[in-house]
Amino acid sequence: MNNTVIIYGAQWCQPCKAVQERLRKAGVQFRYVDVEKEPYPNWVQNLPTFEVNGKAMFNVESVLKEVKK
């Protein structure tokens, strides 16, 4: 399955940088949305927040599990 992964984060967010690196190492392609520069959904309240195939996720382990299905 071709997954659509979006990470909502900010430049100052160290965990956002760490999860990007983790997903890259796992071979997961993603789009990064800087919430200080781009519009984002109102349900995003913590950083980083993920969206996989339209489903909100709040930790990188859930993202990895979902994309490996």
C-alpha cells in the first residue's frame, strides 16, 4: 500500500527533527508541514503530530506500525 504520511512540526521542535530522521532511516516517505509557516488542521495541538492516510497519530511507533501493514 502507498501510504501518505504527514508530520506536523516546527523548526524549533527537537522531537520533530528526531522523528524525521527515524522515518527516513526506516525508508518512510513523508511530507513535513511547519505549523508556523503553513496551514494545518485544528486537531493538531502537540508537536510532532502525524497523519497517515488521513488518520491522526501521536507517536512515531504508531506511524511505523501503520505503514508496515
